[in-house]
Amino acid sequence: MKKVADMVAAANAQVDHAPAADLLDLHGADGVTFVDLRDLRELERDGMIPGAFHCPRGMLEFWIDPNSPYAKPQFQTGNRIVFYCASGWRSALSTLVAQDMGLPNVSHINDGFSGWKKAGGPVGERPSKK
């Protein structure tokens, strides 16, 4: 059986990634979209990066593919995409998937939302659905 830690390490060997402290300056920059992969319970409990787009991990491939009936325009902008999750594991695998699907300019926060908070990055509440 393949171990998830090995899968994450293999993904990180193939994708662009950095700790949150190195990516703080990207927050709010033109042409950058932060994508939160965590589940709704995590967002409600811990908040999220203000302005980030929430994409549940289970919908990622369907939302990236422009030919999918579920495609989201946030993945079609040409912006740099910075994925994050709680600790950098889901985001590593997601970045590899996005890269393999042909999405250009993707990376992830390798210490996750926990690293973002530790580095002093801004945290906001999950936007309510109206």
C-alpha cells in the first residue's frame, strides 16, 4: 500500500510550494487567487484567508475542467493559484492534480493554514452564503 506521506513528498518534488511566511506578500495582489481546500466545518471553526475562494477538495477536478458542467470561472482567469489546506498535505496533492490537468501557475502553502496563522497572515470568517 502506498503511504499518503510518500504521495505528498512525491507531489512536492514536482510542484511549486513555499511556507506561508514566504507567501504573505501575495495576499491581495492582483493576479493571485488563494484557494481554500478545507471542508466547511474547518472554515466555520477556524476561519479562512480573507478573499480566498473555497473549493472543496472533492470538487477540484470538476471545477478546474472548463468542459465540465461544474467548471468555475475562478480557475479560468489565468491568475496564479495558491492552494492551501490545514497543513499542506491536501494542497500538495491538489496542486499536482491541477498541474497535471494543465492549469498554469499553480503552487501551494506547504505548511497550510496553520502556517499562515503562525506567520501572522490575516484570518477572516467564512463568508456566509446568501
